[in-house]
Amino acid sequence: MSANDGGDRPAAASVVLGRLARVALALYPAAWRERYGDEVRALLDDSGADVRTVAGLAWQAALAWAWPPRHLYDRPARMRGSVATVLVAWTMLAGLGLVFDQLTQLQGARSPAHPLIAWSYWVFDAAAAVSVAGVVIGGLPLWLLMMRTAVRRRSWRDVMCLCSPLSATAAWVVAVRITVLLLHRADGVGQWWFLALVAAGFGAACWFAAGPVLALLRLRPGGPAVALAARAGGVAAVAMTLAGAASIVAAVAVTLWAPPYAGYHQGWPLGIYVPAVVLAGVVATVSAARGVRASRPGGAG
Amino acid sequence: LSDRLDRWADPPLLVLASLSGGPKHGYAIMQDVADTMGVRLTAGTLYAVIARLEARGLIEAAEAEDRRRPYRLTAAGASALAAESERMHRVASLARERLRVAQPGPAATRPPTPSPTPWPALRRAAGRGPGWAGA
């Protein structure tokens, strides 16, 4: 080891921390960065960065998202961001719910084995129905507004994007029907084809949500339709998260009290399912809360 | 515990106190607060405070010099700082007086280290955004 190594190490650490500080700065909302980003970069150039600086910037970036300063608060943008995030998280939750439904209630073997399972099924069904109704009723006016805007502007790419929920659903249903027709056996399509259809379903879910989100970002609609969608997103997110929680209770109960049922003799599906539902539920409800807060007249930052 | 009371120092008040000496940009505020008040603000905390104080009209930005933008107290900021300073002065006087009564003798003649307070009035004026406790 040369004598120079000892001197280079702190300098290299300082360079790395400086870069990390700039990465942390990139985590702030765009409006915040636009207003204060250059000043903070200049300050970092003057003062340097240590671990505390990086951690402080990352923490304050999270707070700037949660409680943006009032003069940087863009209500329509916040509502559009919330609607987009809730739609993506909701679609993932709905996809997970379909997998749960397919592996439990749609199996035909209705032997709940425990009252908790039957109650969880009931809560799941009711909450999922409320959530779907919330998305349709709250999202339709915004969808129609964006479709009218896209047609007026002759933006056929946005029209295609807005049609993606229909096209993605139709494509996936057709793929499932064809697969079932071609491969159906007494015991279903088999484990690997089932997993392939699930993977294709999540691909279709991404397609389902990506189109309206892209249209929302490009067309930047405003007004009462966005506020209604943000509020309906709150209802839909809470209801779908409740459905997800009920499905977790049911899945755990089935694993405990009905082990030979529908592949629940293995614990690993729960190890994937539970974190996925929790993550999507947290993202959906947090973002929905931000959207609902922004949708209120004079909604504070 | 008394050695750790400085951790309660409220960054908005420190920034207002620093700007009461004249306009300063971010790095100058950070250095001034560290040199005169012994509190090291991080970049994240400092700009969170600046953003909140600016949003509430207690400070305002001056013309940017290169990438560095100086800030100065507004009349509302000076008024809030004066009110809070007066309140802190009353609290400090009361504390000294009561300590003198409670601990008669030579120790009582030595004034205790001023104890920073949570300054609720200024918190109300500057907004109670979370995260300022991290300074």
C-alpha cells in the first residue's frame, strides 16, 4: 500500500458522498428542484457533503413530497399525479385479487373449513365490487374529457392510450380462453401454464394502466373531472386495499386450516402475495390521500 | 441532559436570527448559525426551513448572485422574530429568577446556560412542518 492511498481514500469518499447528495436532491419534487435545486447544488459545492447531509436531503425530499411548501403546491398536478399512481397501484391490487379469486373461490370446492375464511371471502367480494364501481363512476368523466380532448387535437396516439384498458382486458381474456380451450385437462391447465397466464395477466395490467397514465401526463386535464377522479380514487384505493387485506386473512386462514386446498400446502405463494398486496395497498392509499387532500377547495399543501 | 438541550434549537428561529444581521445566501446562513449559535444545519434542513419561511412571507429572496440567492427578513419576519425574542427573554428572566430563589448561594450568582425552548409561537408563525427537529 502506498502512502498516497490513505490520502486518496477520504477524497474518494467525499466524491461519492457528493454524488449521493445530488442523487438525493433528484428525489425532490420537480417544482421544488426548479426553485431551490441550483442553490442547494451551490451550497453542496461550498460545504461538501457527508453522510448526514445525504440522509438529511433524502429525508427532507420525502417530506417535500408529503407536505410540499404552499408556494410550490400545484393542485391540478398533484391530483393528476395521484390519479395516475392510484390507477397503477389499484390495477396491481386488482390483478393480485384475481389471482387470489382464481386460487380460492373460483376453484369450486367450497369448503371454508373455518368461519373466518367465509367472512373474508364476503368482505373481499363486497370491497372489490365497491372499488370497481368507484373506478368506473369516478374515472369515466375524466376518461371522456380526455378522449374528447384527444379527438379534438387529432392526437390518435392518446386515443389509443385511452383505449388501452379495453384492449388490454380483451387481449388477455382472449389469450386465456384460447389457452384453456387448447390445454384444458381434468385438473385445469396445469401449474406452469397457470403461472404463464398470471405473468401475462400482469403484463396486461401494466398495459391497462399505462395508457391512461400516459394520456393524463400528455393531455394534462384539469377541472372538476380531475377532482372527482381523485376523490373516487380515494374510495377505490381504500376499498381495494380492504379487499387485499381480506384476501390475506383468507389466504393465511386457508393455509392454516385447509392445507390440502388449492396448492396452499406450500407457504411460498404467501411469501410473494402478502408483501405485494401490502406494497400496492400502501402506495394506493398514501397517494389517494394526497389526491383527496388536493381535491378539496383550497386544499392545503 | 442540559448539555443536550441545544438539540431543541428550532431551525426556523435560527435562520430568522441569522438573517436579522442582513441578507445571506444558504451557505452563509449555515456558517453563521454554526459559528454564532453552535448548531450545524444540514442542507436538507436549511432549505426545508427556507422554503417554509418563504411560503409564509417571513423571508424573501433577493436577486440571485450566480447560483447563490440571498434571503432577507420581511417586515412580518422581523416582527415574528421580535415577538419571539421578547417571549424568550421573559422565559429566560423567569428561569433565572426562580433558579436564584431555589439555589441560594454562590452557585445562584452564576447565571445558568440559557435553555432553548420549543418556541411555540414562532412555530405557529413559521408553520409546523415536520423535519425541523433533525437539525
